Amino acid sequence: MQEEKEQIPSTPQEAPESTPTQPEEEKPVGPFIGAAIVVIILILGGLYYWGAELNKGEGSPEEEAQAILSESDAQLTALETQNESDEVDAIEEDLDATELDDIDVELGNIDDELNFNL
């Protein structure tokens, strides 16, 4: 019975033969880099074109301010020609000559212009 026991082989078990692994082929990186460069150039060109379209026809803020200042304003000239006297009659004449009827319209226009630029 003792002989029937499982006999342990005297040689170590040999590892099963493994199939040689084939080295993975490295994919070329050049086409991906080239495509990325083309995409970046297209994006930059689009941003340049978009910026040019936004600036087309618009003057600089300094030019617009200069154009506004160069326009003549009837109310401004009327205020500049007021009496410099500090007597009550002269002050009343200046107040009667000042038109305040359209002040709400003017303030509304200013408000619209400021809200438009936001």
C-alpha cells in the first residue's frame, strides 16, 4: 500500500512551453501630430477671421468720442451764453430760457445707450 501512494517525480515540473510573443508594431505618431497641427491652424485662422469681422466697420472708442464732441449742440450753446450776473432777474431769465421738457426723453436715450453696450 505504501507503494501505491502517489510517487513524487524526482524532476521538477517543466513549465509549459509558451508561445513566443510577437512584438507589437508601433503605430506612427506623425500623422496624428500633423492632424493636430492642421486643426490648431484652422482654429487660429477662424478666430482671426471672426475678430476681423467684429472689427469691420466699427471705429475705435476714441474716434467715436471725438465725433460726438465735434457735433454742435444747441442746448450746450444756450447754456454757454447765459448771463453771468448773480441778480435774481438774470437768473430767472436763464431758468425760463432753459428747456427741461425733453429731459426724460434724453435720460431714456442715455439709459438705452448704456444698456446696449453691456
